[in-house]
Amino acid sequence: MPPTPARTLDHPAREEIRLESVLHALSDPMRLQVVRHLAGLGEGEEAPCSAIDLAVTKSTSTHHFRVLREAGVINQAYRGTAKMTSLRRDDLDLLFPRLLETVLHADAAQRERLARA
């Protein structure tokens, strides 16, 4: 009996990633939370989706991960039964220098400002 083929997910190639799609993906607070979590991991590290605690239903969480993946912000791959997620930092930095850094810095500043209010 031949081995079962690995489950794969569609991702845009680097040259297919568009700024407007990335900005749309980063415009939602839940998706920004995912990116913030992944950005805090070490270089090349990945996390299972279940490790990123979002205060939404599982189906809504799945939607947010799909938007990020289809925009080219994250990479997802099945490892056994876990769907592992990593940030496509190299691709984003190459295509849009300092965009991710700037968005994460602005997000941190806003969260700090709102916490003081």
C-alpha cells in the first residue's frame, strides 16, 4: 500500500505577495496578535496554531490564519496532526523593507498608549 501523501496548504510564492493583501491581513487585531506571537519566536521557529490563544471560536481562528497565509504573511505546514505556523519574515523584509518592523513597533506603542488610558 503506498504511503498517504502529506497534506499541504496553498501559499503564494514570494513574487505573488502583494502589499495591499499584507496590509489587509495585518489590519485585524486578532491577526496582528498572531503575527506578534510569531515575531517573538526565534529565527526559523514555528508554533502550532493551538499555542496562539485567540479569544475567538475555532472557525474564526481558522479564518484568521487562512487570511494571513493567503496574503503571504505566514507559512503553515502539517507536522503529524499539528498545523505548524511560522512568520514569512524573510519574504516580507525582502519585498517590503521594514514594513513588519514598523507595524509591530506601532502596534506596541498603541497597546502601551491604550493601557495607560
